[in-house]
Amino acid sequence: MSAILETNLSELKLLGRGKVRDIYEVEGNLLIISTDRISAFDVILPNGIASKGKFLTELSEFWFNFTSDIVKNHLITTDINKMPTICHQYKNILEGRSMLVKKAKPLPVECVVRGYITGSGWKDYNQTSMISGITIKSGMKESEKFDTPLFTPSTKADVGLHDEPISYEKVVELIGNDKASKLKQYSLDLYNKANNYASEHEIILADTKFEFGMYNDEIILIDEVLTPDSSRFWSKQTYEIGRGQDSMDKQVIRDYLETLDWNKQPPAPVIPDDIIAKAIEKYSYITKLLLKSSGK
């Protein structure tokens, strides 16, 4: 099965391409297509992970429905037959990897929630004893759980650029106190509900990021949600404080790239087939684990 790296739906208006998604406008709504592109270190790689876009879409659809009691979201349908007629001719491409969504105005903040100290948070803690301006208690070990999850927002960078951590005060400055307060509460509530669900499925949700937008003067959840591309999932069975964990995502690709003499700037090197196969296995495994009792 070959990976879909790009779509060209000539009858539809292309609005843009992100690291993974192609976005079209359809009758006042957006058609978001999750391709099989991979990015690492904010660089899009030349080859993709076959079916990755389908895993991302299936998980996002589940989580949007599961968390709709906390905050409304942009999802209209993933069913091609319920999409406008103009989309039907592209069924072979769209099936399983596309969402018709409301056209919201994105808020300029990445809403990161950290339940465990790892990744860039662990690096910042070792250097400054702080994460995103929040002072963290001394003596924490790598991968240890925080007493309460942290809201550590960042900027939303364009493709090829890096998101930069910002303080909560900066979020208030960007979007106002009322919206900032809601984003923080929504993000923490979403994380807690998702982490409790994941825990029942022998998975730890170490951290994740959410994006929100304005629609009819109301904050709604947009983009993708709680996928291996936007979240760090660990196995409860192998979890151990004091070391890095085996993530159920594209970490295997990052690890491979770290062994190369590559400056993390375009063009990126081609990923060998055996590494791609391991990544497909990771995406498939986490999707099956999370959805096995959901009725999907």
C-alpha cells in the first residue's frame, strides 16, 4: 500500500497545506484531508507512513465525539456520502482520511497540557527548574507524573518554523483574559477526561496539544485531537520513572534521524522501509488499543 503524500482535487478550492493536512474550502465549510506525510523536527520528510492519515482521522473523530460534552468542536462528518456532492468524485482519496468541518477562525495559541515531565519540559526543568514560566518542585525525575497537569501554551508557528513556549500571561495579552481562561480550563478538562479513558486502556497520556478557534462568537475545538501526532502516549505496562519512555508514535523515526549527520534543515533524508514499517505498527497499535471498546 503506497502512502498518499499530497492531494490535488481540481474541482475544489485548495486553501493550503500543513505538515500533514491538505485543506480545501467546500460550500462555506472546510474539507480537511489527513495525508500520510510525516514531519520530524518541523521538517516534512520525503516519504510517508501509509495509512497514517486514516489512523489520525479515525482517532480524531472518536475523540471529538467523546469530548463534546466539555467543549463544542468543528466536526460535521467523516462520511463521504454526507458531504457535498462535489466531493463524491474523490471518494477513493477521501474515504477514511477526511473530515468536513466548520470554518472557524483559529486562535493564535497551541494549548499544550503536560501530565508528566518529559521531552522539552524535562530539558527546560533541568536548565531552569521552570517550564513555560511555571516553577516546578525540585527533585523530579524524568517521566515522573506532575501533582496536577500543567498548562504550558506555545505560539503557533508556520510550516518549517518552531513553536515557541509562552507564558499564560502572554496568552492573556494575545487573546484577552476571558478567552485565555476558557482555553486553559477546556485544555485541562480535555486532558483529564482523555487521560482517564486512556488509563482504562493501559495507556498513559503523557502530554498533548489542542487547538481552538472562534465560530459564531464561541470557542470550539479544531484541527486534530489526541492523536499520536499531537500527543505522547506511553504503555502503562512498561512505564518506569527515571528514564525516557517508548512512545507510541513517530519517535522511531526521530530516533533514526538522530543517528544521521543531518542538520535538521530541508531537504530531509529518505526514511528506510524497515523504519517506516515500525512506525506504521506503532500508529496501528495505539489506534486499536484506544478504540477497541469504543464501538468503532
